[in-house]
Amino acid sequence: MNDLGKPLIVIGLVLVAVGVLLWSGVGRGWLGRLPGDIHYSRGNFTFYFPIVTCVLLSILLTIILRIFRR
């Protein structure tokens, strides 16, 4: 049971740190507005798909999870 407790505490601390950063406004200016994100608006219709932001977050999460797997 001790083997499970340490990773849960680390994951919890990482989530708290990310929450504090997002709450403080870090990333508000660029997150979701990267070059390559799709934004289309015409009249009263708006379509927005942050494809590059999704890819960037996926790569970052993959790296973090691979570090914790070791």
C-alpha cells in the first residue's frame, strides 16, 4: 500500500501547482491562441478548435507520465 501512496501524493501536489498557476493567470495570454489553432467566425457563428494547444498538452502530459513511470 505504501507503493501507491507516494505517487498519489506527487500527482496531487502537481495538480495543486498547476491549479495555482492557472488560477493566477499564467498562460492566459497564449494558451489556446497558438499559431495553428483553428478559429472561424462569420456573422453570429463562431467555430474554435485549439488543435496545436491540444497537441502541445498531449506531448507535455506524455513526458510527465513517462517520467513518473520509471
